[in-house]
Amino acid sequence: MLLLSEIRNNPRAIVEGMKVRNVDVSATINDIIALDKRKREIQQRFESNQHQLNEFSREIGDLFKAGKGNEANSLKDKTGVIKEENKLLNEELSHLEGKLQGLMLQLPNLPDERVPKGKDDTENLEIEIWGSKPKLTASEPHWEIAKRFNLIDWELGVKIAGAGFPVYRGRGARLQRGLIQFFLEEATKAGYEEINPPLLINEDSGYGTGQLPDKDGQMYHTERDHLYLIPTAEVPVTNIYRDVILKESELPIKCCAYSPCFRREAGSYGKDVRGLNRLHQFEKVEIVQIAHPDQSEKLLLEMVDHVKGLLQKLGLHYRIVRLCGGDLGFASSLTYDFEVWSAAQERWLEVSSVSNFRSFQANRLKCRFKGEDGTNQLVHTLNGSAMALPRILAAILENYQTADGVNIPELLIPFVGFSKIDE
């Protein structure tokens, strides 16, 4: 959530900055400023009344002690009128605060000045590329390879749950498990504490990291318990620090977590949803940092380097793009996407996003640290996929395929227990 002080002090900059996202927030900003002004007027009146009540209370006591009961009772009648007014003022304050909070929650994060203007992912800015396209003797898409070697049972997943819920079997399941273990081991070596989080979150957690209200329709919801299945481990892990005041010496805090992720992906269709390209349930290892504001930019680049290292160790041809305003996530200020080359599909597949949210999530979470001057300051939050499994698995199957099977990247062999998938 943006800081109300920023909106109050420089509304024009907020409106102009949001144009990079292709959204016009001028009406919302005007409404916020008007509500904030009215709220502060009511608050001032309430506090003035409260001060007067305190003064009257002392006077009433003095009058009774002096034997001036009639004057004291007359003053008590006046306090009754003021108390009734304050009751009405307090009700109006609660109403204004609710409306103001609702409008504030609708505003996305302000994009970093480096975010390019653009309407969608076709206008993201390529900033780095590594490796080269593999030269294949065979070129089957991963869904055909998975079917031929009985790695993934698509039909069984449809039977059990529906489309977008694949069943991994045998070597497919082992390859999946090996990748998870590899990513977790790499994160641990990089200093991240492993967390095993809940797979369901309450509404406060969804609002804390910005999934609610923005992604309400994309999340699976259990109506009876009013809980949400997590779309990413970022949500429960970051919410560990909701309503927490940290010591400055504790920063940065580095956490990683493996979890299944659940996304409705409403409206998805076409070739982009074939095979593992887009799923309702998938596995991912997430890295999260809670950072000092002065360090978040450096830590963002550190996280980018971590993901680079994973892909280079797997030998996968990739590129990094800086997301344009139209593709930038609701809570993000700056995001770098990693895309691997799909040899059989002949296109790039997104496998990781690494983002700096700055104080946007922290303001919602009320996650702060006590600075050297004794004041409480908002932290910055960052996260990244390290990595999302489906498209990594797809890229390995496609890019390492041979005429008679699929070779396993060398460093993965100890994690999966075999060096090749063949007949």
C-alpha cells in the first residue's frame, strides 16, 4: 500500500507515475485526498472536544468541593452534549477510515523509474541473454516426451481433479523431487533459512502481500472456513513478519520455501496452456528477503544473480527481461523475469520473477524495524522464484532430448538417481 503521506504531499507524481502502468488513478487520488482532509478535520474536532471534556471534569470536581452543586451539575449537562457529539464524530471517523482504506487498497505500487512504458509482455525490455539455442536431433514438445516415457499422466489428472492438475509418475516424479531438492540446497547454501509454510492463508495474509483484493478471483477459496489456497509461498512466508517490529541488526532476513502453488488461471486458453505451460497446481521454491530500505536495490541484484546461477548450472539458455508497466505485478515496483528457451515450442517460457516491492507490502503488513534514532521505519520486501518447476521441467525435457530419450543435466544426477530417461 502506498503511504498516505506521499499521496497527500505529492498527488501529481503518483498520478503521473501510474501512467506507466496504463492506469488513470486521478479520480481515486482526488477521493483519497478529500476523505483524508475530512477525516483529519473530524479527528481535530474530536480531540478538541476530548480536551474540553478533560477541562470540564476538573472544573466539576472543584465546584463540588466548593459546595457549588448547581454550577457543577450545569457543567455536567454540557459534558453530556459534548460526549454525544463525540460519539457521532467517532462513528463518522470509523466510516471515513473504512472508505479511505478501501480506496488505498485499490492502488497498485508506484513503478520504479526504470520500468518501461508498455501495454503487455510483448513490450518488456530484454536486458541480458545467456547461452545459445540447443541443436537437437529430435524435436518433440515436452507433453509428447512425457507421455511417451510415462513421466506425466495428463488424463489421470483430469479424472482426479480436472485439466491443469497433472499426475507425475515414476521418473517424472523423481525428476520433479530432485529439482525441488536441488533448488532448496542452493538456496540454503546462499544463506536462506528454509521454511515449511501452511498451504492455506486467511484474508489478512492475502491483503498483507497484495493478493487481495487484486487477485481475489484468481485464488481458490474455501467458503466455509474463509481461507485461500496459496498462489505462492511468498504469501505465508512474508506474512511471518506481519505486525512485527524488527531490530535493525536483524536485517536482512532471508527465507526460502518449497510449496505447491494453486492458481485458477481464469481466462487462460490456447497454445500457452499446453502441457506444463500453465497449470492450476504446480510446485515452486521461493526466496524472500526482508530488507533495510538502503539495501533493497543491492539485494535485488543479489537475488537476480542467484537465479542466474541456477539456470547456468542447469545449462538452460535464458534471457532476462525488465517488465514494462502493463505487465508489472500489482504489488511490485520493479521486476526482472527470467525466460528459458523452449527448443521444441521455439519460444521463451517464463520460469522466474524477481521483484522489489519496496515498502508497499510492508505498509500493508505493518512490518517495521527500529532505526538507530529510535523511530520505527518500514522495511522493504523482495521475493523471487528460485525456481518454478513446470516450465523448468519442460525445458529440460525438450532441450536435453535425443533421438532415443532425454539426458539429465549432470549436476542433477545425484538428486534424481539416473542419468537418462529412455525406454
